[in-house]
Amino acid sequence: MYTGSCFCKNIKIELKNQPFAIGICHCTDCRKISGSAYSYNFIVSGSDYKVVGSPAETLKIADSGNKVKNYFCKDCGSSLYGGAVAQSGQIERVAMRAGIFDDLKGMEFGKPSVEIYAAQRLDWVKPVEGCMQFDGMLPSS
């Protein structure tokens, strides 16, 4: 199990299983969420994690056209996780921000396997060797 938290540690996350994918997203929304050139995420199912604390949420229409919820700490502002809202109203495929996890070993195993919105990649950011590349959102499984 991997554990993590927001910057102020008021919200804690427990990841029960290995992510089924590890990805980088180059979309404009992820750049804004991460404050960087892309976001680095562990992709997990909605049942594979536990949140202790009460993150705030924001809902918007993403570049994909999907309704997307993102969760963050209302005290320190750390971005924690998010994903597209399914018909059920739940997020079934969750993008956990990899940087929230405390164990660096979890990040070491976590070389990305997929890059999405690669068409929006900044020119100075090179593709990760061996990653599948998608110009838009990862196809539904």
C-alpha cells in the first residue's frame, strides 16, 4: 500500500493496489492543476483508494468534453486527484497526482507508460521513451 498526503497533511490518501496505468497528461487543464508542463498521474479504479479528510472539489467541462471533477486540499491548495464523471455520477478511473505519495519507491516503479494529449506537449518536452502516445484522451477500456 502507498500513502500520501497534501502539503499540510490535513488530507491523507491510501492507495490499496498498484495503479493499472501511469501516465503523463499534457492538456491545458493538467498544466494548470499541476503548475507545471504536464501532470504525472497514477491511474487507479475508484475502489482502489481511501481518502482521510475532506477534500474540496471542482467540476468543469474538460478539453475532452467530459465533466471532470478534481479534488484538492481547501487548506493548502494541493491538487490530489480527479477524473471524468461517469453516468453513475462517480469517477471510475481516477488520476491520482503521483507527487502526493510519500514513498519514493512508489515513484521509482512509476515510469509512465502512456502520454495523453501529446498533441499539446510543449516543444521542449520530449516523449518518454517506450510510452504509448495519444493525441487526446486515453480510449475507454
